[in-house]
Amino acid sequence: MKKNYKKLLLAFTFLLVLPLTLLASCGKDSGHTVKIGIMGGDTRVWKAVQQRVKKEGVDLQLVQFTDYSQPNNALTNKEVDINAFQNYAFQDNWNKAHHTKIVAIGKTIFSPLTLYSKKVSSLKDLKDGASVAVANDVTNEARGLKLLASAGLIKLKNTALPTPSDITENKKHLKIVPLDAAQTPRALSDEDVAVVNGNFALDSNLSSKDILFKEPTNKASIPYINIISANKSDANNKYYKKVVKAYQTQATKDLLKKLYKGENIPAWDINFNK
């Protein structure tokens, strides 16, 4: 009888506690893993975001890549859930070339493209026939050529994605040397100047004293705003939106300023239409 009483008491306690446990779990997000593809140099910012979004029930896992051809393939193949490495122009061109449906779900930074040199200290010192390293992927090559045009070194046909064949005027007879974007900082030891993307400049610890010209921040910069991207079918995923919200904070602004000293500009609340 005593044993039966104990069994009944345990059963009653379980039935009493179970609804309370279920009620508590209904009001709390039990957590969800999100894999994000990033470039190596972005880890310090994303580790901070990782800690913030953890409080929102998201286990953000950072998957690092070394070149621009990898993160979108990984996204399409569902090896990552979202990525944060590209700008609007790169994404649009990728979708057209690969017949994918990748969309932006949030802005991150604008990283001005910069012309560096370790051989000359100003544009006017460039000699006739000087060599210029530019990224060889379609989007960044076009952007690099537009930077050279903005600097007054060449003139281009009015086309969205110019190539070296679209140069209409080249007074200094510059030699354009296309390279993988990750190799452009190293090219500074061989070439006269190099157009270097912000993340690779930071990874290579390039000095501001070697800057000859920097991309302006204006309406023409909008295609080059960096973004967080997802497959179109996942664009409204609530966990991915939490990651965007955790990134777009004052804490991220402060960290960007501390780490990059203005080289990476928070883009989500800046008016580029000026």
C-alpha cells in the first residue's frame, strides 16, 4: 500500500509539473543554428554579433572563405544559410551568370575601393606605361576601372560593367594587370599600383600612407554597399532577420570604427543619395 501511495504521488507530481514546463517553453525560443559564410578578415565583427544574437535564441556559426567564388556556391548548395561578403553589384552579376536567386536581406558596410602604391607617392608621379593590378572577377574589375576613371587616369565607355577593352582614353598608357582579388595586395611589390578591395587591404595591413586615391561615398557607390544575403526562398526567415538586427546596431558601429578607422563605413542608415 505504501509503495502504491508513493507511485501515485510521483505520478501526480509529474502531471502537475509537465503543464508548467510546457507553458514556459512556449514563451521561449528554444534556439536555432544559422551558418553564415564570411571572408576571413570579418571574424572580429561577426564574433561580436555572434554573442549578441545568441541572446535571441540563435546559434550563429561562422564559416570562413578565402575567395569570392566560394560563399555563393555554398549558399546555393545549402552548405551555409546566409552569407555576408558581397555587394549588390556582385550579387546581381552572380545571379545572372549562375542562374541563382540570391537576395539581399540587410545592409552591412560600404568599403571604399582604394588605389595603393609602394613605388610612387602621388598619381602625378605615375610614369608612362605604369602597371596597375585590378581584380579579375567581372564586378570588381569593372569597379576598379571606374576607380581609375574617377582618378582621372583613364576614360571609359558608358557601360555598367566595363572591361579593359572599354577604355577609350589612356594618356599614360597604363598596363592593366588582372589578378585574383586576394592577390592584389601582394602585387604591390611587382606592379606600380594596385586597386585593392577593403577586406584584402585590411587583411594585408596596408598602410594609409600608401593610398593614392579612394572611392568617393555618393549615389554611384550604392551598388557597392555590402550586404547579408540569403536564397530568395529563405528571405523572410525569422532567425536570419535576427542576425541582421543584431548586426545593425550601435555596438557594431563602434566596433567598426575601432577596428577599421573609417575604412569600413556602416551602411544601413547612411544616405548615399547625395
